[in-house]
Amino acid sequence: SQTIHQWPATLVQPVGSPLSLECTVEGTSNPNLYWYRQAAGRGLQLLFYSVGIGQISSEVPQNLSASRPQDRQFILSSKKLLLSDSGFYLCAWSEGAFFDDSPLHFGNGTRLTVT
Amino acid sequence: KQEVTQIPAALSVPEGENLVLNCSFTDSAIYNLQWFRQDPGKGLTSLLLIQSSQREQTSGRLNASLDKSSGRSTLYIAASQPGDSATYLCAVETSGSRLTFGEGTQLTVNP
């Protein structure tokens, strides 16, 4: 069966420090991978998605970046965190190029607090 | 731009009650609609996915309907239990690989 791992679960970082969140998927090949952010009182915002190794699409201009060095690994990074980067970050995956009949599967999320 | 609205924002019901959660979307040209459950501090769990050609999907005590032309979906929960307490989110896909989420309905089922 497929599983998705996301870490760390919580993170407290000072303003201006770098960030690296990692997500890995097991039990599937060539998944679509996604990074979402959920801010308090707001819905989920798609940050990045990837349909293959090295292929990253950015949805929102910001100081975050994403990379997919391996088929089932997705990394969210920042060189210098801002206070506004605080939030709940969720990694997700789905099969194939389009959702169609393939639901979206989420990791357990990372609670990031920038101080 | 697709917008998804969920009403009510919060709902509190006694155990055993049947209930309906509502989701509306502005652009009816969708590929599918999904309902998710989110427990506090956790990720989202997919509950039901309705393709654009379908009108409803059922899983256990859950039934989701889709009226694409009117831009509406409902999630029906039968015989609610305290374990159903969570935030329920709907999301629609209107172009490849992108979902637009509503802000969710926070459900509390009181024993």
C-alpha cells in the first residue's frame, strides 16, 4: 500500500533562517506531488506541484522554493524565512497526470512557526 | 477564478442525528469534486471523490452528491457519532493537477 511521510511534525525557526521540509512517498511510481499551506482561518493554498523529477510548477510567488530530486521525494525550502511563512504545510500525492478518479492523499503536515 | 464556499462554517449536533454539509463552487467546468476530513493538527483524509459525470458516491454512512450545473455538492452523514467530529473540506478540480479548497465546516457531534 502507498504511504506518505512528511517531517518534521513541528518546527520553530527564527526570521531569516533557512527552511527545509521533506516529503517522501512509498508504494507508487511517478506520483504527482504537491505542497500546500494552510493558514489559520484560511483554506488550503497550493504552493507547488510536480508531475516528474525536476519538474516544478509554482502557483504563488513567494520566497519559498521546491525541488524533486528523486521520483518520490519532494522538498520545500526557503533561504530566509519571513514571519508570514508561519503556517501548516501539507505534502500530498496523487496518481497520474490528472486527478480524474485518483484522490489526493495527504501527509500529516508540518506546523511551522517563524519567530 | 474558481471559488469554493462551505456552509455552515461550524455545526454542532447531538449524537445519532443525520446531517448535511454544503459546498458550492462558482465555475461548473470541473473534473471532479472531493470531500476530505481533517482532524485537529493533522493532514487531510480523502473521504469521497465524485467525477464530473457522476451524481453521487457512497461510503458507509457517508453520501456525497454533485449537481455540477448548479455548482453544488452535499455531504450527508447518517447517524452521526462523536468520532465524526472533525473539519470537513470540499475541493474541486477545474484544470489539470489543481484543486481549489473550501475553508471547511467544523463539525462537533456531542455524545
